[in-house]
Amino acid sequence: MAILVGRETRVICQGMTGRAATFHVRRMLNYGTRIVGGVTPGKGGRRHLDLPVFDTVAEAVAATGANASLVFVPPDRAAAAMIEAIRAGIALVVCVTERVPLIDMVRVRQALDGSRTRLVGPNSQGVLAPGVAQLGVMATTSARKGGIGIASRSASLTSEIVAQITRAGLGQSATVGVGGDPVHGLTLAQCVELFDADNETEGMVLIGEIGGSDEEQAAEAITRLRPRKPIVALVAGRHAPRLRRMGHAGAFTSERAGSAHSKIEVLLAAGVLIAPNAHNVGELMREALRSARNSAAHPI
Amino acid sequence: MDLHEFQAKELLERFGIDIPGGRVVESSADALRAAEGLGGRRFVVKAQIRAGDRARHGGVRFADSPRTAAVEAGGLLGRRIVTPQTPEGGALVKWVYVEEAVEAIQQLYAAVVLDRGSGRPLALASAHGGDDIEDRAERDPAIVQSIPLTVRDNAADGDFAGLAGRIGLSGAALASAAQLLRQLAQAFIALDASLIEVNPLALTASGRLIALDAKLSIDDNALFRHADLRALRDYMERDESDPVELEAQHHQINYIRMTGDIGVLVNGAGLALATLDMVCDAGGRPANFMDIRTTATSLDIARGFRLILDNPAVRSILVNVHGGGMQPCDTIAEGIGIAMRRGYLRTPARDVPIIISMAGNHAEFARTVLANTGVPHIACSTPWEAVQKAVTCARAESSSWLSSLVAKRA
């Protein structure tokens, strides 16, 4: 099975009655995702897309046995919706909302501490397990069921890499967008752990970019776990324009430099294969898998 | 949103933080009046630019009379100050801040910043403030101490006294530093800040802590709940943003001006960064960074495409789009079609080659849209092919432009 989602995943959508959510829930239903209901405060008792609508997540969980939620709520209320899902004990929360205030995300992260919830996002395209379930807003046309796990900080770049992996004849076990915001839930490092433990995943692709410390944390996890699966990483932003900096405090946090080069260095040191450019991720993965299989077939 | 020093200080003063008396001015005549109004014997004249490391790069001057303050202000206004923290061209000084000088017996450092790794705010402090704190911390990381903060209701809590103690303060100085850190943390939450930095923080002979400089960045995503700060942003945007970048912002597009000759249009920030890397690796020079947000309509995209066309340095245009669920390719094709149909390519000289790679959601349909709208372009089946083509076209364009120039001279 894939990571994070499976056939037993029962999904509710918070904010389902909205226009964009309606569009995407319909797409997800068509993909075969088991969506069991929606939550919109004040609209409990109605039906939408032939699914029951509830006022609260707790009511939806009690009535439907939902264990995953897709949060499709505007930015001013998104954090409250995520915290409600966490308190209701939902195992997987995926938030696609863009522009959630930072302090709100700090509160969400505090609510996550000690909970049983895994949060993906916000500002994430979601989780796709080809042929199994779609929890998010990503394109699904070029995705194929296969053995490559993809974890990414960027939605549109993921679509491009998914297409390359499929063209290379490989397919994906799952694709996860950890989200483009500074403070988010699931990290690239946690994706590495999940893909490493997943027996359907044969290789991993990590898609990073400048800023933050997700790639550095992933490198630490890789050094610690020593996965036997090949890992290819792409770090975008080697030639990004120089931006204004305000003061020194950023240099004293876990973020430090966060340049593409420093990220590439730590990933290389962890034994990760670095894709020289966005267009050769697919080939590189195919080659890495081939040599991994050869060395497994012919141990020295 | 990054604020100027004078704006940051005005906001921080509301949270009980001590600041020197000062006035912001736009001319040296006003600087003279401001200094006379402030009284005192020594003044500091400070260029208002929104980037750090200003003092070491000529942005802060001292004056021992109102008349000298006026002369120093005149020397700063209209100048561009370049520091390691400004964009390449530096920052233009439109305002200077005239302040009474404060005698410090020690310069401290205090900040509250969001730590992305842990997802929590951190309070930072040091007994060794000043512009060169980063260099000194590199040699001796222990000079900057930090504590994590917990957000509760409308405050951020932490062991502020413990932090003040760890940087070597004691007695009354420890108590006032702990209080100042608490005030900064409160301001951080109340203002939806992503950074507050007071550097240097003066400790005076009388035991007062005074913020000599302040940096404040507000989370743009939270401006919906701060009408006053939103108004401030609109005012600052009008006054000093790059008009092209600003117009792009208003059309759901992130645009950053660069110095090359290949115009680049991409959907999504990650793909846009990866595209710039590909262009540079193929030997080209991007003219801009452009990330079309998922919320952009085809009309927004038309405006964005026009911004690229209007850049006289552009010799080829690369469109690299991977349609997702939120924004299919045809929306972008339609935007380009509108831009071309409205005759934005005004003169034959601006007949720039357009190279397009589209994949993902509705890519086929987008190709039909481009054909139907009659956009002359070179279609490529992969982004890398498109990148190489765009680089070749830019080179060819510049050489033909050069040869026509040479022909004219001859």
C-alpha cells in the first residue's frame, strides 16, 4: 500500500459546500476516493454532491467513521478548521488553503503536539496514491501506479516530475506535497521515514527549494535511517534573484543560510543523488533503480 | 511586508518600548527644523532603507549640530545605499530619520523571530549588539542566546528572565531586559509579525533600555485583520515599490526583475525557480522571475505576459507551464492569446520569439487555444527543449540586433 492513504481511508471535506471545494471533491470522487461527507458550520443536515453535510468534524466522525479530512476553508478560518480536525482525532488532515497567517500555523503546530494527527500542508496540493486515492487538488493525468515515492515542497514542479517518472516507465507509490509555507505539518524528513517503511516504494524523489530547513532535516533523517532505496533530490533556486534581507535574526534560527548550494551539499553528504536539473530527475531515478537492482542481484 | 525603521519604532512604542526622540524628513531643510525641534547636542541621521547592515555602508551619520544634521541628510537623500542585505542595485533613500543621539554604556541585541524548523517563535538576545553581530556570532555562536516561545491566547510566553540572565545581565538590567523581551513577544503576536529585531539596544548609564534601531516584518497573509497596517502597505507600495513588480502583484503574479534577456513565464514558484536554474545552466540569462499564482485569471495572465513584452531587454520569451488541478494550461494559453490579440506586440521590432512548453492538466486543449488565437510561437514537447530553444533565440536575436546597429553606423 501507499503511504498516508489507502483503501480504508474515509475522507470528509471541511468546507465542502464552497465552489472550489465542490469542483475538487467531484474530481476526487471520480478518481475513486472514498469521500463520506462534508463539514460546513450552519449547513448540517443538508446533502451536497449526494453526501451528508455536518456542522462539526466530531459529528461527521461519529456518523461516518471518517479518518481523514481535506481542509478547503478560506485562510482566515483555516487554522480553526485544522485545530477542530486535530481535536476530533482525525488521523490525516490535508490542508490545501493558501495564505494562512503564520501565527495561526504556530497555533496549529502547538495543537498537533501530542495528538495522533498527521497534517499535510497548508498550501499543499495534497496526497495522491495513484490508483488508490486522491486527497487534494493536483493533476492526475500523468500519474501511474508504481514504485517511486515523491515528496515535494512545490506543486507545479511535482506535476512536472510525476510526468517524467511516468515517462521513464516507473510510476509512483504516492506523491506528497508538504506545502510551500514556512510553518507546515508533515516534513520531507517524515516523508523519507514513511517511504522507507513502505514496501511498495522502491525509490524516492525529494523536491526541495531555497529557504527553510526541510532539506537539511531530510538529510539528517537519511543519515540516521540509511534507507536501502535510492533517493534522488532536486533543489530548485540555484539561480534565484537576490532578495532584500531584514537584519540578522534569520541567521540565528534553524533556517540559517538555506541556500540551494548548502542544501545540495548536505544532501550529497547523506548519500542522496542530486539531479543536476529539473529535466533529468526521471532518467536519474531509472538509472539509480537499475544499479540498485543489479547490486541486489549480484552481491559482492 | 517590511517596514521602515521609523514606522517600526512608532509601532513598538505602543507596546511600551523606549525609543529616542526622532522625526522622519524628506529634505535637508526639514532635517534642520527636525533637529532644532528635538533639541539636544548630538544627532543621528539615518537613511530609511528596508534592509540591514546600513551603518557599516554609509547609511548612518552623526552630527553635532542641527546644521550638520541638515548637511548629512542632504548627502543621504536621493542616494542609493548598497549593503549585503539590499537587492543588487541597492536601495534608494527617499526618507531620512533624524534622531537625538543616545549615550550607551553597552549595546545589546534583542529579537523575536519565527523559527521555520520548529514552527515556533524564538526570542533571541545578546550582550554584543551592533551591525557586525552576525560575523561575531559566526566566530562565537554562544554570544546569541535563544528561547522558544509558546503562543497562548494573545501573547507569547517564555522564560524571558532566564534568557536575560544567560546573556550575562543581572539586577535591574536583567529585569528591564526581561520586560523588554516580553513586550517584543507581545508585539510579535499582536502585530502578526514574522520578525522584530532591536539592534542595537542601548543600555544607558541610568539603566534604561532604548531601541536605537528596529526592524519589523509583518506577515502579509495576516493583513486582512490589520486595517491600519494594510493602509500602510498600500501607501508604501505606491511610493516605493518597483511599478512592474507591483502591477504583477495586483494580478496574482509574483514578478522579480532580473538583468538578463530571456523573459520567463511559469506557473508555481518551485517550477519557476527550477526554470531559472535550467535557463542559466543552458547558458542563458533570465530577464525576470515570474510565478503565476493559481488564483490568477486569464486576464491577469494577459497583464503578466504584457509586462514581459514591455521589457525592452527581452529577446525571447519562455513559457513553461505544468497545469495542475487549480490552474489548467488552457487558462494560461487564453491569457497569452488575449495579450497578443490586444496588440500588445506593438512594433515589428518587438516581434519576440515565444517558446512554449505545456504539460499536465488540459495541455492538449491549451495547444488548440493557442492555435485558435493565432499566437505565433515555437511549441516544444519538454521544458528542457523549450529552455534550449529560448536561449538560442535570445542569442540569435541579440546578434541580429547588434548587426543591424553596426549596419546603421556604417
